[in-house]
Amino acid sequence: MRTVGLTDEVQDYLNRLVPPRDPVLARLEDEAHREDIPIVDTHEGALLYLLVKIAGAKRILELGTATGYSGIWLLRGTNGGSLTTFEVTRERAERARKNFAEAGFGERALVLEENAVTGLEKLDARFDACFIDLLNAFRSEEITQRAAELCLERLDPGGLLMADNALRQGEVLKPKNQQAKNVAFYNDWVAKHPRLESVVIPIRDGLSVARVRD
Ligand SMILES: C[S@@+](CC[C@H](N)C(=O)[O-])C[C@H]1O[C@@H](n2cnc3c(N)ncnc32)[C@H](O)[C@@H]1O
């Protein structure tokens, strides 16, 4: 998927600036492409890595693991930190565990194989950064809000709350399906939340980045 609204020429130019990928990330990108697994791309992965690194985040929470691609970028941004990540599909969770191990993060990545919302309700832990990558999957705006609140409750001041697909390929302008309605709701919720300062970065399908106020 290219960044929303970018011409082919500009996207090609950006692609040429990407440093050579390491074998694990390259394999995961190829598999995702072949099997139609929705993962972030190299550009967004690099942004997640940098945001985590700049924030000095060590304890990362992720909703939506898939096969571990974004998780590896997030973990690489931490200085010896850890990742707790939710994936409801057993086959993907198992693949993610193997991929984290191959990337050298076997001991630092905890893949919880369950529904992220009910799982988070039981999870008594604090985090420095959270990446939500399943806004599309929620059944309603109410569940979207519940998930967002559960993440925010677990972040301290200075923490990062990030979410993917903030533009839904432009569908957020006139949301017709539940996926786009969830994302539009989330964007509004973040923008108006008194505890958050935020921006949507138009990279790939849009990354919402918010910081918990001091
Ligand atoms: C967009 S993919 C995640 C991609 C991954 N973050 C990456 O970029 O490498 C979303 C994942 O969330 C999982 N998922 C969907 N609904 C879920 C839920 N309620 N709880 C946990 N996982 C869920 C899907 O099976 C899918 O693998």
C-alpha cells in the first residue's frame, strides 16, 4: 500500500531511500505480500522505531500482532525493552513467536493469544508506548472507545499512543462501513481528549500519534 495521495514518482523516490532490509524483516514483508497479511510497511516501521527510540520507551504494548513485523520494529526502538502484544488468531500468534525468536527477541516479546479488549481488561501492567493496529476489527465505536481507554489508562504522562490506518485510504472523510466509522471515531476521540496532544502523520495509510500530557 502506498502513502495516501502520493504520486508513483514520489513513492518510488521514498522507496529508494530505504536502507537495505535485514533478512527477517524482508522475509516477513515477502510473506505478508504473498499471503495478503495486513502489516505496516518499511516506512511506517521505521517511523514506529524512531518514535519509540526518541521517546525512550521501554515497555511497549501492541494490539494486533499478525506475524510480528511491526513488533520487531517497535522492539528495535527500545533499549533492551519488552513488548506485550495481542493476537487473536492462533496460527499468526505462533508464527509471531517464532519470528520474534529469530529476530533475537524471543525473551522480550510476550504474544498473548486472545481478544485484545478482554485481554487488556485483565492485564495489570504499565506501558511507555502503545500501538493499536486493529481499529478496523472492532464491532462498534463503543468497543473502539473501550479499547482506546484501556490503552490510555495503562500509559503514564509522556507515554505514546499510536494507531494505524488513521486515514483508511480516505474513507474517514465519509465513513460508510464500520471499519471507517471506528477510525473516524478514534481520530476524533484522540483529537479532543484532554489528556492527549496529537497529530495524524500521512504515512502509508495514516499513523495517529498522541502523547500523554504531563
Ligand atoms: C493489521 S494486523 C496487525 C499487523 C501488525 N501490527 C504488523 O504491522 O506487522 C491486525 C491483526 O489483529 C488481529 N486481530 C483482529 N481482531 C483482534 C482482536 N479483537 N484481538 C486481538 N487480535 C485481533 C488480526 O488477526 C490481525 O492479525
